[in-house]
Amino acid sequence: MDGTYIANAWFALALVFIVTVAAKVLGSRTPAVEKTTKKLPPPPPEAKAAPLIGVLPAVLSRGLQAVIREQHRELGSVFTLKSLGVAVTFLVGPECSDHFFHGAESEMAIDDVYKFTTPIFGKGVGYDVDLDTRTEQHRFFAKTLRPAKLRGHEYFGKWGECGVVDLKQEMDHMLMLIASRCLLGKEVRENMFDEVSSLLGELLGNTYLVSIFLPYLPTPAHRRRDRARERLHEIFSQIVRARKSSGRVEDDFLQELMDSRYGDGRATTDAEVTGLLMALLLGGQHTSSSTAVWTLVCLLTHPDHLHAVVAEQEQLVVGRHHGSDVAFIDYGLLLQMDVLHRCIKETLRLHPVMSVILRHARTGFTVRTKEGNEYSVPAGRLVASPLVVNNQLPDLYKNPHLFDPDRFAAGRAEAAGNLDYLAFGAGKHACMGEGYAYQQIKVILSHMLRNFDFKLESLFPEPENMLSMRPRGKLTVSYKRRAWLRNMQE
Ligand code: HEM
């Protein structure tokens, strides 16, 4: 039995334990099922498994993804996996996903499954508030995540001519620098970048799987998480107060949040400003970092596509700037990076940031599969959209397991339906930061690929665990500054 297996076993046991508790908690919030005389379709088919432990042994030995795929093949597009009294119904494919993504919040609730974010972002923001308030807060995001706010930055000077780096660590750092430039404000950038970075690291690093379902469990990790949030709140409140009292106005996201108003004219409070800032940072940093890492890894293992991306960079950026590697990358230029864009999109299809997204069905609903079978899913059920499977369906994607960015090129345009590609979710809770994420990843990869040749030193990574698809472990690449660029400049 190797270490990975043991880690997976513990992970799955923890998962089952917390899902059990969560199901009980969610169940207690489920409205009473109305009695109806109408005959309902049958419930979704269930995976065959031992009575109490259910699919646990299969998940432990083959992994959650493999089990979902097997049951999809065996039982069709709608099926239920059970373990220790907890049932999760999986919906596979666009035909079955409409209610999941477009159902009313009172029927298909996202709040119930994301409540764990409250001790991270703080009270009064995100999933701690009602949908109307949250929608208004998201409107503040939409206003501020404008493309023009992004700029490239100097980072690679310290890299020298050649070397070996931990790619995940470098990406995290670069994204934090972009955030400090675009979102956090000059006070943080100039005086407390290291402290704020490490506090954000504490906030995420002390959020474990158990935190998702039992966010207030009094563990040492949760106490560290809470202390980090309190200190961040203190830092940002001081900055907000200092700006207000001096009348100083900055051109950054923090200022935009301070100046935002709800529909009834109410200004955002200091606590809301801090919470929203943290929500955005935590929702956007790890996701973008993971995607940037996977994209580079996919390119380094697919030389044809790597060459196509580099050729596009040479033509668009270097050609235009006469070989200078300090090219100014503006928004217009980022939009023209079509080959790079497709490579990021295709990477996310194969390596979405989370393997499944969940909802809590507050009311029962009926779902009809592509084959015409109808099932009724009961109120109180946890419902899952498995992104890893949905993004690799053979009737939507040709050779779905291959890395083939050209599937999104004009002319081929696979998966054109609005529920066919789900890396950023869909419907009313679709990702608000998609455009921003593409831009920051492009800014970083464009600079790296124009200036360096890379070689993957580690093996192709596995995903971190069953839910988070971030690459697991340390990921080293070696780099060499590109000679042709130096020659052009001489
Ligand atoms: C490659 C990077 C990213 C990926 C793959 C990604 C993916 C996702 C996914 C799958 C969801 C839907 C979750 C669900 O339905 O349960 C989501 C929601 C969200 N994302 Fe992203 N995200 C990324 C970057 C960002 C960034 C950079 C921001 C902001 C700076 C952001 C802000 C949000 C917000 C606010 C929501 C919640 C929308 C709601 O609940 O209505 N994301 N993201």
C-alpha cells in the first residue's frame, strides 16, 4: 500500500464523514415535501454497492473520477452514488444540466454548499448574505474587473540566464503581484506585500476539506484561519479609514469597492470592503495559478502547440516591438492572442479547477435524459455536476481525452452549446472572473514564453485530490533565457 493510496483513503473517509454530517445539516433545512397525487417518475438508478459503505471501497481503490465515469457508462446520464446513508445524484451532459445551472435559488441552492466561505471572507458578504444582496455585491465586482486595470509587470529580472524553479510557487507569487497591482492598492504593494501574501496563504492553507462541511469546528487550523482573517480585516480597515480621512482617492479595486453603493444608496462598510476583496482574491488567485501551471505543463508536453503559441507571440509582440522583451502588452494585444487563448481553454477542459460542483436541491425536480428517460430527484438531495466528465463527453468533443486546442478554432468550433463547456460553470452562478482570469494568465504566459525556453523536470502531475484539481506536489521546470531574443536586441 503506497503513501498516495493511504492519503486517498484518509481523504475519502474524511469526505464521507463530512458529507454525512452535511447531508444531515442540509436535510434539516429541507422544506417538507408536499404530498401529491401525481405519479412521479422513478428515482435515478443507483450504483450497485455494499449496503452501508456503498461506493466507498470503489472510490478508495479507483478514485472518484473513475467511479463517476464507470457509473455514467453503466447507468446513463443521471445516477446516484450512495455511501454511509448519504446520496449524491450526478447529472451528466447538457440535456440534464439545465435545472442545475438555471434553476431558481429557492429550488437549487448554491448558498447551502458554499457556507464554508463565511469564516474565510467574514460575515456580511458572499454566501453569508441573501441572493439579492449578493447579486448587488457581484455587480461591484463586474464594474471593477475591467480589462484596462491589468498591466504586465517586471518579475523575471531575478531569474538570471538559466535555472530550475518550482512552477506552482512562482505562479502563485506572480499572481499575487498582479493582484497587488490591480486589486489591493498601493499601501499594500509598497509596505505590506509580504505580510498580506502570507496572511492570504494562511487563510487558504488552513482551510481543509473538513472546513467545507464543518467550518466552525474548533481546530487549531481554524483558529489560525480566523486569526489571519482578523489581521487582514484590521489591515484593510486601517487603509480604508486612512484614505477616507485624508480624502485621497486611488485608481484601484479597493477604491472602487469603497465607492460602491447598493441600490438603496447605502455605502459599503469597511467590513464588506475587506470581505469582498478577500472573496475576489481567494476566488481568483488559486484558480488562475492552477490554470497557468497546467497550461504550461500541457504546452511543454505538446511541442507542436508550444511552437504555435511561441510563433504567435513572435508575430504579435516581438515583431511589433522590434525584439524588445519589455514590450507593453495592452488589452487589445491580449485579445489577439487567439492560439494562446485556445490552449488555456483546452487546458481547463481537461483540468478544471474543481472536479465537481455541488448544489442542494431544496425542492424535488424531474430530469429527462437525452435518451428520453425521466427520473425524479427528491427534495434535500445533494446534486453534482461533474465538470471533469461533462467537459469530456465524446458526443460533444472529438477524441475528448486528447489535448487539442484547435477544437475551439473557427470552422471546428466543438461544443458550441451554452452547457457544453463548463470550466467556468454556467447560468446564474457562472464565474464572474473569467475574462480577468484569461487576461492575467495570458500576461504571465506571454512573458514567460517570449523570454524563456522551458523543460518540464517533474513527471506530468496528478490532481491534488478528488475535489481540487490543482496539480499535486512540487512541480519543477528548468528554464533558459532565449538566445534569439538576445541576438535580436544586440
Ligand atoms: C481560471 C480561473 C478560474 C476558474 C477556472 C474559475 C471557475 C469558476 C467556476 C467553475 C465557478 C462556478 C462555481 C459553481 O457554480 O459552483 C466560478 C464562480 C465564481 N468565480 Fe471563478 N474561476 C476562475 C477565476 C476567477 C477570478 C479571477 C475571479 C475574480 C477575480 C472569479 C470570481 C468568481 C465568482 C465571484 C464566482 C461566483 C459566482 C456566483 O456565485 O454567482 N473567478 N468560478
